[in-house]
Amino acid sequence: MAYDPSNIFARILRGEIPCRKVFEDEHVLAFRDINPQAPVHILVIPKGAYVSLDDFSAQASPAEIAALVRAVGEIARTQGLAESGYRILANHGADSHQEVPHFHVHVFGGRPLGRMISKA
Ligand code: AMP
């Protein structure tokens, strides 16, 4: 799947749409989900143009991959989730219902999160 530069996270990265930013460095931007599924629900995205984890894992540089993983951990710690616990999730493709075709990691926390996935 080719990267679509008109997707909403690309527009956030270009500053065309506002976001509630919680973290930024050279390779990564993180902001609050507009429709939170938990008291803390943050999206962590690479600044590079990657459709999903499939694309990111194959094409991104080691520096980009390291930056994203380190950002997830740092954000969880600064949000106070490291002790109580949190969940990360990344959707790829149709079966996962990925909505936004720019790679993003969801970080959920702030309450007990229940079982991993439903059977539906
Ligand atoms: P996914 O289904 O994994 O592609 O998740 C996309 C996520 O992006 C959803 O949780 C949406 O609520 C979230 N989202 C969509 N538009 C925005 C936006 N403008 N700002 C923040 N989060 C958004």
C-alpha cells in the first residue's frame, strides 16, 4: 500500500491540524487520541512516511525504530503508567480495522484494561 500524504496524521505532522502534543523529538511525535478509550490514550507516531508497522519494520532506519520504542517507554513513564501498567497496540491492515494509514502505536493506561482482545 502506497503512503497517502493526505492522511490525518500527516496533516498533523505538517501543522495543518492541531493536536494535544505530549512528546516530540527528531523522529517521533506523540499526542492524545481524539477519542480516548482509557484515561490515558496517546498515539506515538514516526515523523517519517510509513503506512503501518509492516512498512515501518521493513523500511525505517535503526535510529527511527529506536527513537519510537524509546519514546513509548519514556511517555509511559512520564505519564505515570510504568508502575500501574499500560498496554500498547498497533493496527495493521483490514483485519485490525486500521483507520489512519500512518503508522501509530496506541498507549493505553490509567485504569485496569481488561483482557487483551474480544472474540468479536
Ligand atoms: P487506528 O484504528 O489504529 O488506525 O486508530 C486511529 C486512531 O486515531 C483512533 O483511535 C482515533 O480516535 C484517532 N484519531 C483520529 N483522528 C485524530 C486526530 N485528529 N487527533 C487525534 N487522534 C485522532
